[in-house]
Amino acid sequence: MRRPPTTSRSPSVGPAGPALLALALLLASPVAGAVGADVGGYLRIGTRPDFQGGDGKLGYWNLYGRLLNEGPYATLDLRLDALEQQPGTAAPWTSVHLRVEGGSIGNADTTNGGLSAFRMSQAYIQAGNVLLRDVTWQVGTLDFYFGDLGLYDMRPAQIFYETVGASALVDAGRVQLLLGAGDSGYHLKGSEYNTVLTGGGALRVRPLDGLELGLGGQARYEPKVVGNRYAPHQTPDVTYEDWLRGQVVQSYDQQHPYQLLDFPDPVPTDASSWKVIGYLGFGGFGPVTWNNLFASLERKHPEGAGTESYQGTDYTIYARELTDQRTVLMVGDELQLQLVPRRLDLVLAGLYGDHRDGDNDIAPSDHDRRYWSTVGRVQVYTSPTVHLLVESSYAHEWSRNGNAYREHADSIFAGTGGVPDTEGLEVGDTDTRRTWQGKGGVVLSPLGKGVYTRPSLRLLYGAQYSNQNNAFGNSFVESLDQYDDFETVEQHWHHVVALETEAWF
């Protein structure tokens, strides 16, 4: 059975000079040649002339399928066997793993291949048969996932992505058990680091050939630390609307005239979050090559502090209690079918997401929305190396708290019931975005047949229709000010032509 290989994930921006230098030194070192090193990675680059003023992507994001909705990307993975594994024995073994990745390549994006777009996203050491047989110990980054939604380039069933620590994987053939613990503070809080203790695990069972079941989860806890400004705090008596508008201090001044010096100090507290994941995989019968079904439910970790400026003075507002009721439910499925052996493959995928914010019932937000989409790809093999690709997708996005989308160029002045929203809680005139995409073209595949066979060279045309105006990355003027130098533009269709290549190696 063929499953989609590991694909890319856009990293946060950060310096990569030391990471790339370390990886280069390891590859060039005599030790690497002596003990054996495996190098792999991923590459995606192409050109997409956009005559409608867009940024070369067909739509906004991967909800419409990853094809033509992703930019350039490069990944380099290194595995260094310090002590090679001896299959079938209880001999100890150990290996070093590094990954450098980023979303920029020279002449293909705005960063122009700058190292600031790259980072060392994973670094860990594994050791097996130490203390316990058939147990793999891992220290470093702990990212774990059951598999990929290949058409979306997403991993709904994923834990420990943000965690550095230690884990143990027990492999008993048809049963695999992972247990891990560590710290997620740097990923979640960045320069405002505070310890976020993380623990959890995952279980994968293969009761029969062609059937896999998985279940896992993690819990995060950020302890209260009195006196630490980066630990969880809450500014007393803050309403959600004042915090959202940036008017907390102004409201306090109106309610307590001439008492700004007595603006309340933050109250220390703790914070927690969690995530549970599930997986069902089956295939290898009839036309079904493989089916992946993933699900996750997550309580997001609360936010930290923000700053308001009032009458020339900056005030720090802590919002732990205003951001601790955010949940994300996500379900995704991908079915790979071989309709005509060696001639015609079909891949169908669907994704459903429900984001809820129990503290917010007044304003549109990415934390308070629901969406679903479906993607289908047909690949016809006219010869082993020349394929025809056709893909279509439809997505429906709904904002739970009012108008989040602009259907027309002048809808900035419209709100619920056609009444202008002068306070700025709504940004358009509709609460729903509906998007269709169609893509097709020729694929050259030197390694032969298969939807996920790489490398591939593609010449594609893509079209999108959305009820939202200009529903793609662009630099259009949106204001209707009579003194604007540029006119507003209204268009619901978007077209791109792409010449691109993609490879795993």
C-alpha cells in the first residue's frame, strides 16, 4: 500500500545561520563518513505568473487543497548512525537526527532565499535496546503524528509538535506505545518564555493486516510563578469587548476619574491546555489502496499579555481568563483508490473544523468559526512517465460571530442588516465564504506511476471562484477614500498558470 510521504510545514521565521552551519559541518565531517549518514529532504519550487495582481497562490490557504496554494519550500534531514542498529538482535544502537527547513528560495518569493526564513526545526538523539529491549528512547524534539492528509498537507492527529523533552517508544510488532514528557514553553511563548510542562502518549494497534487504530493525547500545564511577568496573570475586571478594542485603560479612566495611578496590578494564576487525537487506517482490498481517518480535539493554551497606549503611557494588559476557552475540533479523511490498475487513480479527501471561543460572542475571529471542504484528484497515466492531473475542491467557511468577509469592493461600509459598523467589530457584509477551485495539467514523473510518486514536474492551470472579493493574497487598496491614488477592484475569479517541481529525496 502506498501512503503519502511526509510533506512540508511552514516554520516560524528565525535565524538559521548556526543551524545550516552545524548541519554542513556534520555532513562534511570524517565521523559522518566513518559511521554512516543518511541525508534526505523535500523541495518545492516553481513560478506562477499572476496577471491579476496576486502573490502566485490560487487562494488563501490549504483548505482548498495544497496544490497551487503553497509557496516554495525546502527541507534537509540528516540521520547520523553513531552506533548502527543490528536487526534481530538486542544490541544497543544510537543515531542523531537534525532537520533544517524553510519557506523561501532565491527568485521564488519575497524573502528571496534569505536564511531568516529557515530554522532547525528538529534535533534529537535516539537510542535503542538500552535498559529495555525493543524500546527506543528519544531526547530532544518530540514531534509525533499518525500520518498525513496528503492533498491538504496537514496532520490533524499530531502531538508534541511544540515539545522538547524525552520519550520512550515500545515496539511490540502489532502494538506500539509512545510515552513522552517535556517543556513546550519556548514554542508557545517565544521570547516571553515560561515553563509549560507537557506530558502524554500515543498507542497504535494493528490487529489485522490492512487495519490500524491509533489513540493519543497530551496535557500542558503552565505553573503560577509570583513575580515573573511572563507567567500567567489576569488583569482584574477586564471585559472582553474592552480588551478586543484596546480600550481597557480608557474604560477604567471613565469609571474611575483621575485614578490611573491606581490601575489594578495583574493577579498571578496558572494555565493549562490539552489535546486528544485519534486515527483509523485501512486498505489493501479491492480498489482501495489506503484510507486515513484522523481526528483531534484541542483546548488551546491561553494567551499572555498585550500593551495598550493611553494618554502617552503604555499599560500591560494580561488576558489569561479571556483566552482560556478556545477549542478546536478537526476531522480529516483521505481515500486512495486505484480505479483502473496502472491507468487511473483517484484520491478523495475531506476536512472539517470547528473552532470555538467561549469568551467571545461579539466579534468575528479565527477562534470562532466552522469550515468544511472536499478535494478530489484524478491522475491518468498515459505512459509510465507522462500523467494527466485533474483536481477540484469546494470549501465552505462560516464565521460564528457575524460578518468576517467582504463580498464586494464597497462592503467595508456595510454591516449586519446593512448598518455600518463604526466600532470595527465586523469587517465585511457576510459571515460565509464559499470557494471553488479547479486545477489541471500535465505531470512528468521520471520514477513512474503514482499520485504521490516524486520527483514530479508539473505544468498546471488553476481557477478559483469565491463569493469573497479578491480571495487571494494581493496588495489591492481596500479603502474607498476619494483621495486614494489607486482604484478599488472587484473580482471573484482568479487564474494562475504554474510551472513547478516537487521532490522527496
